Amino acid sequence: MDFTNKTIWITGASSGIGKAVAIELSKEKTDLILSDINEKGLLEVAEICEKNNCTTLIVKIDLSDEKSIESAARQVFDNKPKIDCLFHFAGISQRSLVSETPLFIDRKIFEINYFGAVALTKAVLPGMIKNGGGHISATSSLVGKFGFPYRSAYSASKQALHGFFESLRAENIKNNIKVSIVIPGRVKTNISVNAIDKDGKKHGKMDEGQDSGITAEKAAKIICRNLKRNKKEILVGGKELIMIHIRRFLPRLYYFLSSRIKPV
């Protein structure tokens, strides 16, 4: 797929991988719609993108609020009648034990990571079908492939994305809707710093492993290259990605390793 002159809606565009992907795509003279709850961050990203001769539209969105999603969709459709791509990068992580985590935390994580992505996809999908096709990507995680300590709701929300978007792909092959799932491992962003604890407050610490991960810019290059190829699953990271194969082929080793994670 050639992204030149395509209209691409990116969520989570104010920071991390979403920001890096937006900047990477702006080099291809795309028409970008940048969304996030952090409007100030979006303005900074838009300024960078526009220096690459790219047009941008900033649309603030709160993926935990259905009305905000509906409002954002109306704003976009009023300005952009055709959306070629919808790339989901917004999300929130977690650092807390199951036994200590009240249910409202689980619900909050699912509202943003799962229901927010689903709601926005359902808003955009009919127009894509009417216009003859499109490309949608969701961002999962390494722990979207297996459970992991201190990330129960986060892991569950990411695994739910696989079920939804794989179903979406199967249903819409005839409609020329391409679906990719991005699976990052350790990428050096603030996702662990901004993760929520059992009280719903910021974790406030960078994970040791994540601190040594690949940069968001390197991740963005890998992601964009594979989105162009219509890769259905895009693995992004370093040697930690071997855990996917360990879980599949050596489950006893996975059970042993996952039980030995250091307390957060």
C-alpha cells in the first residue's frame, strides 16, 4: 500500500509509538488526522508533521467516553469524507495485582483499550466499505498473546482486541478492508510511567526492561514498513519477542518464567 495522499486517522498521536508513526507517515505527504486526549501534545506533533509537507487535522478524543468518540467522529466526517486508514495507538497499561485491583480499574482499562478502539472502528467502518476499502490497525502487546503478572486487565484487554479485529478481518475480506494487529514488546515510551496502579494513580516508574527497549522511532519504521505490506501481525521489539514462541511451543517454561517476575 502506498500512503501518499492517503487520509490516515491516528489515535494516541501525542506521544510514544503513535507520535512516532504520525511523524514517519508525514514524510510520505499523507493527510493526517491526529487524535488523543492530550491536545497540547497533538499541536506539537502537528507542527512537526506539517514541516514534512503534510496536512493535519487535530481532533481531541477521550476513548473512555462514548460521547467524545461520537463527537470526534462527527468532526472528522465533516472535514474528511473519506478515511483510508484508521490506526489505533492509544491505550493505557497497568501495574497491580489481581487481588488488590478493584473492578473499576479493570473497567477503565477495557473502556480505553478495547471499547474505545471498537467504538471508533464501528464509526469509521461503514464509510470505508462504502468507499471501496480501507486499512485498520489495532495495537496489542506482547502480553496480548499470554497472561503476565501485574497486567491482568491490560493483558485481557489486548487479548480481546485480537478476537475482535481478527473477526473484523474475516468478515470484511470481500469489502477490501485490510486489518493489521501491531504487537509491541519492549519499546522505550512512557507507557509504564503512565500505567495505573490499584488506586487508579500513575505508576510513575519506567520498567527496567522497557528502559532498554528499542526507540519509538525505530518501532515506527518497522510498523509503517509492515503496514505497507499489509502484514496481519506486526511484531515490534527485541529478543523479548521470543516469549511468544516459548508460550506456544514450551508452555512449561513459560509458566515457570512468568511466575518469577519481580514485584513492581
